[in-house]
Amino acid sequence: MDAPAHAKKSPLVFVFLALLIDTIGFGIIMPVLPKLIMEISGVDVSGAARIGGFLLLVFAAVQFLFGPVMGNLSDRFGRRPVLLLSMLAFGVNYALMGLSPNLSFLFAGRALTGMAGAIYAPANAFIADVTPPDKRAQSFGLVGAAFGFGFIIGPALGGFLGELGPRAPFFAAAILALLNFVFGLFALPESLPKERRRPFSLARANPLGTLRAFRRHPFVLAIASAAFFWQLAFHVYPATWSYYAIAQFGFSPGAIGTTLALSGLSSAVVQGALTGRLVKRFGERSTALFGVAWGALSFACYAFITQSWMLYPILAVGGLQGMATPSMNALMSRELGPERQGELQGGMASVMGLSAIIGPFLLTQTLARFSGPTAPVQFPGAAFLLASFLAATCFGVLSWQLSRHH
């Protein structure tokens, strides 16, 4: 079914809303996932962090495999059917996790989430289809804004519903995801004309094949390498925040939801209102470097604060780090032609998936190691200190490669 003619007038609006609703569904479950793991398995918060790390490992491995597949399928069949399939998979996943009687159901749900999470590859390709090169950093910023707004509404709603029990937010997320699917079925237009589609290639659709294709573009490969370290660091938020807030400050689901909502507000303001203007004034290179440096500083602050009130001023300005990803994405997008945007975004999904295999597992196990009863030193902020080091590594790689390219 084709979208109505009026829908095609503002295609970015519909992609923004689709990603927003998906992010709300993801954010809803974050404040309660530690409690659900503890309820099902009977472990403490450090044990829940360890299990949460394995859940994220399963998610990341599946996303790593399906990211380039989705990107290349969208190059072959169009963006619309791939986006709709991902939306439907989200709804099934959340319902499965909400009904979980044991950890096996949670792991199955996370695997489905990894498959559906590949939505960002065709979504970014959709944006590249309908946006001229000089506007792409701002348009990619809309993806970050959707993520930010989703983390305003989602965690706040999840914290509120979490007071009713740790399973309630999962069912709410399932309903939102299925409504999102119905919305997209009628409102989402196709952005890739048939004459610009290309045959599906297994060599391009597997993660290693996509990454090998980057070798023909040294600058793209260099920026992707820097983005890899940034994504390793940035995973500290979705991977460890809820466990960190409980271990360090004893937060309830409502308090966790509030802090995540504030983080989302800061990110949405920066990426939706500031990224495009700052890129226009200072350029993609400078905004990328600034965003990464600000992130490294923010991570270090979280590592060493000792009072819960200290979180809020850091959260309020922490969104400035959100300029890093859209700026790096725009730098790479400029280097490739319009017919290869799907492959680029599929490749970046693979980079993100590979970082998600390593980063969240490493960060959650670091938190668990330094927050459990057998910890050599009680230091729940250890994961954020590690994230700060990874972000600093990204800054070094990025600045070196940008100076060489210049």
C-alpha cells in the first residue's frame, strides 16, 4: 500500500515519529529491567548487571548480523517494507518480555529486539534519500532528536508504570510499537525510486562484507573507526545507568525514569535545535570533536560524584555530546554517492553492532565487579571511568584522521 500523496510532502516527519515511538517503547522498559531480572532470578543488583550484560550481548550479536542485511534489503526493495517489518517485530518482542516466566524468555525477547533494532539503517538511508548533502547533518540530528524526545517520554512513563510492577511497562511498550506499525502502514511513504534500487548481494549484506567495502574509502573507514570507540563509550548509558543509579544512590524506578528523562531532554534540545546551526557555523569536523570531548568529560564526572543531586547539572548539559554522532555520520555520507547510502548506513549499523557486542558487556561486567559484595573496591562509577577513557581514545583517532584528510 502506498502512502497518501500528502504524506510525501513531509517524509521526514513520518520517519521522526516512527523512530520516536520506537524509542519511547525502548525507554519505557529501562527503569524496570533491573527489577525484573532480580524478580525472575533472585540475584542482587550486581548480579542483575551481570545478567543484563549477557542480555545486551545477545541483542548486539543479532543486530550485528541483521544491520547490513536490513540496509541492503532496503536498497533492493525500498525503505518502507523494511521499516514496517522492524516496527512489527518490536511489538512482538515487548509482549514476549512482559510475559517472561524465566530468563529464557527475556533472552528470546532481546534477540528479537536486536533484529528489529536494525530499523536505524533503513531509517538513516531514508533520510539520505530525501535530504541534500549539505543538510544531512541537521537531518541526521532529527534521528538523535527522536531518540532524545523518546527518552523524555519513555523513561518518565516507564518509571511511573514501574511503580505498578516491573512488567507493566513492557506491555505498554508492546502496544506503542504495534500502534507504530499501524501508523506506518498508512502514513509512511517510499523514498527510494525503483530505478535507483539494486540487486541484493550477500557479500554486501554480511557484516564483514560491508566493512570490507569501506576499505575502498579510506576516509570513511577512518571516521568509522573513531565512531567505533565513541559507540563503545556511549553504551554506558543504556547498558549501566539503571544499575548504576540503584547501586550508587538506591534509586527507585521513578527516580531512574526522571534522570533518564532529563538526559533525553538535554539530548533532544541539542540535536534538534543546535546541531544543524553549530554545524553550519563551525563545520562538521569541529562539532564532531567538541561532542566527543564533552562526552569524555561528562563520563568522568559521573564516575566520581558521590551525591545524587550532582547528577542533575551534569545531565542538563550532557546533551552537548549528542553532536558527535550526526556530525560523524554526515562526514561519511558526503564521501559516498546517493546509490550507496543504504550500504553506508548498513555498514555503520555493523560498526554499532560490533561495538555493542563489546561495549555493554565490558561496561556491565566492570560495574558488577566494583559494586558487588566481593568487590575489591566499592566503585559503582567504574564503568563511567572506562567510558571516559574510550571517548578520549575516539577523540585522538578522530582528530588525527581529520587533520590527515584536511
